[in-house]
Amino acid sequence: MTPRLTAEFWVQAYLTRLRLQDIPAFVTAKGDLTAGAVMIKQAPLDGSASLYQRQFDLLEDRRKWEQIAQGEESEIDARIARERSRDPDLWVIEVEDRAGRTLLEEPGLDG
């Protein structure tokens, strides 16, 4: 069994990786330091946004990032607010990149 990273450690590593690629990102909601779930909002700065969350893939027996919503940025923000009201331990990271990059497909970010 692979040891799990704390949520805070993963978030800091992700922000560092984004910073190294000159992709602006901000923690907009800080969750539980140890075991909080993480959502990534990708905003290409055109009024739209996408929302990503790790899901467990039964076929591959691993967790991977899935796009769970896409649409107007205000709709995505409302969805995040609903999720945070149900789960106050949830982390939310906003990535602002006109090209739509999140780096979530890169090795090491599925942990």
C-alpha cells in the first residue's frame, strides 16, 4: 500500500509545480490539513470554468482526476459553495490559465 500524502503537502507541491510553469493559482478555500478532499477550478479568464476532483477508478484500481463540471464561472462558483457547505474540510484551488492548463495529467499529481 502506497502511503498517502497529507492534503496540505499535496496542495503545496501542486502549487509549486504550477508556479514553475508560470501558471497562476490560488488556494480559495483551505480544508483539513491532513485528509481534506481537493477540488481544482480551472478558469481560462473568459467567463467560463471547469471543475476537477479526484475520483476512484474501479477498472484501474486507482484515483485519478476527472472533470466533474464545466460552464459559466458563476455556475462553477455556486457548485463549489454547495460542496463547501456540505464538506467544510474541502480544499479549493483556482488555476487561472488562458490555455486551460491544470497539469493534473502529469505523473505524481494523482497522489
